[in-house]
Amino acid sequence: EEVKQEPKIVLVTGGTGLVGSAIHQVVNSSEKREDENWVFISSRDCNLEDLNETRALFERVKPTHVIHLAAMVGGLFHNLAHNLQFFRRNMAINDNVLAMCHEFDVKKCVSCLSTCIFPDKTTYPIDETMVHLGPPHDSNFGYSYAKRMIDTLNRGYAQEHGRRYTSVVPCNVFGPHDNYNLQAGHVLPALIHKAYVAKRDGTPLQVFGTGRPLRQFIYSLDLARLFIWVMRSYDQVDPIILSVGEEDEVSISDAVNAVVKAIGFQGEVAYDTSRADGQFKKTASNGKLRRLLPDFQFTPFETAIKESVEWFVDNYETARK
Ligand code: NDP
């Protein structure tokens, strides 16, 4: 007799953020499947820093699968000022979510690290085996150590309880629903917002730092498709880097030029070199991803920037800023 498969219930924490809203869009269009029910939650549905609230959420949703995105997230300047908070709040969120995954017998949990948590002094390209091989950059040590401990928790749950909880390591993400706040935002959304204001007011566009640091940027909708693939098909506990290739690394000034072009800004661009640059580069290898998923097509950088700028201009009134 045929055994009827129960539908999967996939809980997405941080479901209203940049990455969460991209996953929401993709599972409701190209990647829609009848046997999956997706539940997206924000901090308004549950404060994951609180264990009792987290337990009540799991009781209510009864997830079979979890994509864990919720985190206190911010750009360089926000991190520099709040390392302790980044550490404590993210440690609490991650410990609570993984403990409840185990308690409620969740089959698979995919959590999120970041390429900016890798060792500061390292050889390049960085790969998945190097997460713990030395201290992170001083600017974001709180965020970095809290993220690294997710991998420690995953290994512990595998060793003691046979769980298959894993993590992914995205490079810098950008796209619709980003945080465009000028103080707390990441470099690209902050640049898009600044360029919008400079164009509107006819003022120069001020960029922080020299423009020389190198970064890999992934479009949130590409990352969303990769997350869904990991949730459905990747079965290791070890992390996997989700990034564009080394050859697609761009400098901050390349990114500035792409934004300026997309928004149609024709004024002066001024680099404030008294501001911190952050890490010069953190080039990551996507070799593991390429071996497992050789045919994946990334959206070209300029196309993705254009779509993100259009989204910001169209949603200026309601965008997070
Ligand atoms: P966002 O800041 O856009 O979204 C954060 C999400 O987490 C929101 O849904 C927010 O809810 C939720 N959240 C924050 N605090 C809590 C809390 N205490 N309880 C419950 N929910 C909470 O983040 P991103 O989408 O950019 O990031 C998603 C993940 O990807 C994070 O783990 C981040 O570390 C990682 N990442 C991000 C990169 C990037 O460039 N953005 C790069 C690499 C990794 P609410 O909307 O209610 O505030």
C-alpha cells in the first residue's frame, strides 16, 4: 500500500527581511510545490531572543523544516558601534531556534552564516573548511563569533542526536526589501539611498572610504533559489558557500558606478577617505556549490543592480530606511 507523504511545513525565521522576502517570492512562483507549506515570520510574530516565545511559535507552526534567517544584521558602521549587542542577541536567537528544532523533531534546519565572519588573516580564496581558522576582523567580532557558533551547534546536534542541521555562507546580499538606512545599512542599499538623495537634491554623492575594497555581491533572488535547493537537496552538516565566483568580485567603486548608472545620477562623486574601509577583501570560493550544482545561472550584476534601484525608487515611501 502506498504511504501518503505528509506535506512539509517550512518555517522561515526572518521571513520579512531581504533574504526572506526573496524566498517568499520564489516559492510562490517558479519554485512552487504542492507538498510544501511555507510559513514566513518576523519579529512581530515572535521574539526569537526569548525561549518561551520561540517554543510557543514551534508549538503553533509545527515545522518539519526550518530556514533560519533571523538575525541582528547591519553594515560596517553599525557593527563597529555595537559588537556586544550583535554577539548576545544573535547567540540567543541561534541557540533558541536550534534547541527548538531538536525538541520538535524538525528534520532539517538551514541556518545562515556570512562570508564576513571568516578569519581576517587568511589565504585566498576562502572556503568552507576555514570558518574557525583564526580571529575575524575586529570591526564585527561580535556578529562573527555568534555566526560561527551556529556551525558548532550543528556539529553538536549531529554528534549527540544524529541531526542533519546545516548552514550556508552567503557573500554580500542585495535586492528588493533591503535595509536602506544610511547608518545601519550595508554598502549597496546605503549607496542606492544616497545616490537617490543626491540626484533629487542636486548634491554630490559622498562615498565612505577609498572605493578600493573588493566584494562579491549576490542578488537576493539568486540566493533564494540556492537556499531552496539547499533545503531540498543538500544533506551535509558542513556549511556551503553560496556566492558568485571569484571572477565576479567587484570593487566598491565599480559598485558605485553601477548604482550611479542605474539611477541616472550625473553629479559629482566624492570619496571620503577619512572613513574606514573595513576588510580589504574576503574573496570566497564557490567551488563546492559549482561541483554540486554546475548549471546554476546567476543574474548579471548590472541587471540585478538595475532591478534593485527600480524597486527602491518605486517603493521609496515604504522602504526600510
Ligand atoms: P534583514 O535585516 O533584512 O532581516 C532580518 C530578519 O530577521 C527580519 O525578518 C527581522 O524581523 C528578523 N529578526 C531580527 N531580529 C529578530 C528577533 N529577535 N526575533 C525574530 N525575528 C527577528 O536581514 P537579511 O535578510 O539581510 O539577512 C538574513 C540572514 O542572512 C541573516 O542571518 C544574515 O546574517 C545573513 N546574511 C546577510 C547578508 C547580507 O548582505 N544582507 C550577507 C550574509 C549573510 P523584523 O522584520 O520584524 O525586524
